[in-house]
Amino acid sequence: MDPRLRLAGTMLVAALGGGLATLAGMPASWLSGAMVAVTAASLAGWDTRLPLPIVELAFLLIGTALGSGVTPELLNGALAWPLSLLGLATTVAACIVAVRVFLVRVAGWDRDTAFFSAVPGALSFVLALASETSADMRKVAASQSIRIFLLVAVLPGLIVAVEPNPPAPVILPGAPLAHIVLMILGAAVVGLLFRRLGVPAGLLTGSFLASAFLHGSGLVTGALPTPLVVIAFILLGALVGSRFAGTTLRFVAGILVASVGAFLVATTIAALMAIAIAEIIGVPIDQAIVAYAPGGLDAMMSLSLALHMDTAFVAAHQFARFAGIAIVLPFIVPKRGPVVPVDIGGEED
């Protein structure tokens, strides 16, 4: 099939999924609806892989939109973040240990496969390290993809259950055209620079920081137009769903119970710690849960945007988790010889 037709078909499926979820009143509907629809298409045998320029466009728009929520007023609350970040580090370590024990003792997975499947995020980095061990790469890749799928599919509903009456969201006014151009140009330049320098999740990180600086300094005001943000959600949902391209339904079914169990273990630990930290430092519980979510850097940051949360708080914690894993993991991984890595699509988490 012509790659352009294949891409158009994938985007149509994603847009229809997001639209139906929006009509149904689902939280974070454009993101979760697009993801579910494209996942179904992937498991049905459709080649839903996205070309790199489309993926980069999604990260650029998401990073720019996230940065627009950063204001001097929000940053005043950052004094309480060190305690929360310490809690996050404890949570990540607890999740890895608990999920690894579950996968080895309950699911019967080998230790290397269980370890890399237990790491909450930094997927491309985890796969690169796992390729130097005896880990089953297909299991690691698929179980990590299932975790991200479940986070995006389940977390919005969980948040509504935990916080049924959240504070009214602050809706930013639309930015003037000149500010929109400056935001996107600044985000693109810094994002591409970060990627070239090898910064983890460089394009997303750079575009977020550039937009955050422009808004925090008062150089620009307002948010990206809603249609651009919706497009970004659809693209990101399609990206998460496309991670299942080339994976058979039979294989997914074979590891589904273990993967769901691992997800429940990690999410329970993260949610309990998030609730405790929220009470201590005085942030909304739903916001803390998204910040502490075990993985899905791009998806969780997008979810915070879709649910009108303090994106600076969520981004700081998700970036810290990602960077911490990337820094610490190489020092605790036993190397046992090369194994051919598996490409499941996606670049960030």
C-alpha cells in the first residue's frame, strides 16, 4: 500500500476514535479514543506505524502546548517539589522491585525479562539496555506497550473516581498569531537542538522548556489554538496505538494477564504514594497521581494538559522519572551478551 494512503487511513481511524470518545463524554477523549482505535487496527493486522516527521510534529505541538501552562504564579509552588520528587524516586524503586517479584514468582517470567518489564518508562532506553542481556525482547516491548495503553485508557476514569469534583480548570485565552508563531519557532529550535545533543526525550523536553520560558517570562501569552492541540492528541494517541503494529493478538493474549497484573501492582504503589504526597504538600490528588504515574512521559504530560492540570508540576516529575531511569539503570544492569533488539515504534517513553 502507498505509505501516504496507509498514513491517511491510520489518521482517519485515530480521528474517528477520538471523535467517538468525545461524543461519549470520555475524559481525555481525543487522546484515549485515538489510542484505542489505532490499537485495535494494529492488532487486526493493519500497518499503523507513523513516519518520523509525524511523530516529531506530535511531540513539538504537545511540548509547546504544555509549556503554555507555565506561569510565574504556578512556579511559586515549586518550593514544595523537592519533597515530592524524593517521594517519586522512592515510588519508582518500589515499583521496579514489586513488579519484578510479581512477574518472577507469580507469572513465572525469567529474571532479566521481569526486570526490564518492571522499569516504569524510558522505553527506548530500556530496550537498548535489555538487548545486552538474556531478556526476552518481545515480552519486554509488548508488556511495556500494554502498560502505557492501560495508563492512558484507565487513568482518566480513575482520576474522576478519586477526584469527582476537582477545582474548576483555568482555561487560558488563545494566543495572538504573532505569539503562536514565536512559540512554535522557539519550541522547534530548542527541541531540535536538545535532540541533537542527545538529551533524553529531546524534542519533547526542548519544546516544553522553550514554551515554558516564553510564557514564564511574559514574552508570550495565551495558549495554542484548540484545533492544534486536538491534532496533537490524535497524533499521540495514534503513536501509542501503533506500538502494537506487527504484534499478533495471540502473542498479546499470552502475556496479557501477567502484564495487567504488573500494571495493577505498579499503579497501586504509585497511586498510594501520590495520595500521601498530595496530602503532605497540598496539591490536588488527581494531579499527583498523573505526576507519579508509572511511565508514559509523553502520554502522561498530554493527559495533564487534557485534564487542565498544573502541567509544570506533572512535567517536572515525569521528566525526573525519565532522566533518573536513564542515569541509574546502566549501573544496575548485568550485561550478558548482545541480543537483537525489537523496534516497536515510538521514541520517547
